[in-house]
Amino acid sequence: MSSQTQVQYHSVIAKCRGIFARKNHDYGTSWRIMRLPSITDQIFIKAQRIRTIEQNKSMRINEGMESEFMGIVNYCIIALIQMEIGDDWEKNLTSDQLLQTYDREVEIAFKLMMDKNQDYGEAWRDMRVSTFTDMILMRILRIRQIEDNEGKTLGSEGVDANFRDILNYSVFALIRLQE
């Protein structure tokens, strides 16, 4: 894998983390009240907006696809944090604890990306951003089905693996949009 990919990945994550930290300052961990299906739906809304912008080639709200993909990255991390610490929404994390947990989840997703990227030979660089959008929407539908099945799977990855894939697809899309 190219070191360029590693640098670009960490650059995108640094921007997302900055937004996450600023919103945590403003709102605290108010998102902790959200159940996992609600977080899934928030990611769906953002991905659907991206798809609509791609199809219509226009938008009325002055927030482009980049901000939506960054939001997806952060909501995926929120989902992974919720899965890790449970749904006791009254259990708050300090800012330091929260950002350490954020960084740990990013590291897991980064390692996954590196492993897959090695196997696939950076094929994502030749993909269209719209394909990442479709792949994100497909993963969301998978997550919804798993949620509807009360988390039980017979032959597929769990919800956490799907959130990590969505996170990485969003990072790839952000890199492609910047190029």
C-alpha cells in the first residue's frame, strides 16, 4: 500500500476528528441517548442526501458532499462507541476519554483498511465516488436487516464490521473528492 494512502487517510480523519471534538465541546455527549438504529438512520439520511446530490447535480442546502461524508465517518465512530460502552446513556465520557475511544476506533478501521487495501491493490482509487455512496447505502441496508434480526447473523459479518466498512468507504470518497 502506498504511503500516500496512509497520509491521505490520516489527513481526512484529522479533519473529521476536529469536527467531532468541536461538536463535543458545543453539545457534549448528547448523542449518547441515541439507540443504534437511530444512528444507522442518521447515516442513511446523509448517504441518501449524497446520492440525491449526485443524481440531481444540484443542492439547495449549502453543505456539500464532503461535509456529509465527514458526518458519516463521525456517526460510524459514534455507533462503534455506543456498541462498545453500551446504551446506558447517562454514562458520560470526559472529552479525553471520548477522543481516546475515537482514536482507538479509527485505528481499528485503519488497520482493516490497510489489510483490505493490500489484498485489493488500491482498486478504490479507480472507483467512482458514486459507487462508494451506493456501497454505503447497501451496508446500511445490511445493518438495518441485522438490527431487525436482533443482531443475529448466520453467515455474515456483524454490525461493527459494516460500520467500519462504511467509515472506510467515506474516507476513500473524501480522498477522491479532494483529488
